[in-house]
Amino acid sequence: MKLLEGKNAIITGASRGIGTGIARVFAENGANVAFTYSSSEGPALELEKELSGLGVKVKAYKSNAASFEAAEQLVASVLEDFGGIDILINNAGITKDNLLMRMSEADFDSVIEINLKSVFNMTKAVQRTMLKQRKGSIVNMSSVVGVKGNAGQANYAASKAGMIGFTKSVALELGSRNIRCNAIAPGFIETEMTAKLDEKVVQGWREGIPLKRGGSPEDIANACLFFASDLSAYVTGQVLNVDGGMLT
Ligand code: NAP
């Protein structure tokens, strides 16, 4: 039996990068996958088609993670289309990097809204369903930057550190109802988000990583699979660094 056989999962921001990796690994492991995107309709529909070929139900939804109303509508649509929600992966995220001196209020606010408020929006929207089922697993995609901080990323680091506090609080609140909430802190993962960085800087990072390479979306997806499945049935409120040893 596959690890996620028959489970329904919502993954935010799966039209590319880490989210696509998670959707693929989940579908390969038997999960039905509802996933969101913001603007990449072409890749989202391609992924929907590809993963539907694995014999599970897969559907892409255009939904802005930063909007409270959109999260409620999304969850209502997913419940209608899939009949239940067992797993929520809060993965959608952006960067708008700058030194504090040059960081605009708009760039601070949009990073907090898309990365952090989205987690509140989605978790609140699935809560009732998971409470009724007395079962659920929520995984929040934080970052090593939320644990350690990073010059030029005060907005991003604040959003990712906020996700860790949110994760631990929700784990404490919902544990008695068998709803688990954990976070993953990826290190340097090779996606479009990191492709915009200077190659020399990136090379310096790779050399500083004990495993001497950047991570892949699959590396993160496998950690998500652990948290989403019953393999981690007794694990909640944790932050797992998946970073090649970067923070060691
Ligand atoms: P990515 O390649 O830039 O992909 C971001 C995904 O989020 C896309 O599917 C995008 O949809 C979606 N998205 C962006 N804004 C959205 C919004 N307002 N509403 C809904 N979806 C939205 O990023 P990634 O590297 O895969 O990162 C995924 C997550 O991991 C993020 O939370 C990121 O902070 C975190 N992370 C990444 C790294 C890394 O090294 N890559 C390290 C640590 C943590 P569209 O395609 O439609 O824009």
C-alpha cells in the first residue's frame, strides 16, 4: 500500500519549484492532489495533466494565497471536488530582497502577506474539516533564513520565522484533536527562486554546505512525505532543517 493512498492533499504554490516536486511525490505515493498557482497557468495545467496520468485525482486552482476570502473559497471548492482534506502543505512563497535601508514598505508587506498571512488563511480555512475528521497533517514551508536570519532578507526572514511560531502554536492547539503541524526549513534549493541569485554567490554557498551541493525539490518533497504520512504519526510542532547540513 502506498504511503498516502486515498488521502486528499492541498499544496499551495505548486506550479513550479518545490511545490511541483511535492505534488509529484504525493501523487506517486497515492494522494489526490489539489494545488494552487498564482499566475503560471500553463505549467499548472501541464502538471495537472501529467499527474492525473498516475491514476489519482489532480486539480489546479488559481488562488491568491495572500487573500483570506480566496483561501475560504478554495477550501470550499476542494471539499466539493475531492470530498475531504487530510493534508495541507503551505508552500507558496516569494522573495523581495533588499537591504533594510532600501526596502520599501510595499515589499515588506507583500512578503509578509504572501508567505505568512497565507499560512493563517489556509490553516484557518481547513481547520473545521480536520477537526471534524479528528485527523490532519499540516506542513509549513519555512526556511533556514527564518531560523538564522540573512542580510538583505529582513522581510523574508521575518515571514519564515513567523511561520515557525505559528507552527508550534497550532501544534499545541490542535494536538488533542490528532491534527499535527510541522515545519520544514529548506536550505539552498535549486529552483527559479534561487536561479535569480548571482552564480558566484551561489558557488560560495555550495562550498559552505557540508554535503557540497544545493538541494532539489525532491529532497524537500521527501521530508514533506514523512510529515504528511503516518510515518510521523507521533511528531508535531517540529522544524526539520533539510539543508545539506548548512546550519550545523
Ligand atoms: P518558486 O520556484 O519561486 O515557486 C513559488 C511558487 O509559489 C509558485 O508556484 C508560485 O506560483 C507560487 N506563488 C507565489 N505567489 C503566490 C500567491 N500569491 N498565491 C499563490 N501562489 C503563489 O519558489 P520555490 O523555490 O519552489 O519555493 C517554495 C517555498 O519554499 C517558498 O515558500 C520558499 O520561500 C521556500 N523556500 C525555498 C528555498 C529555495 O532555496 N528555493 C529555500 C527555503 C525555503 P506562480 O508560478 O503562479 O507564480
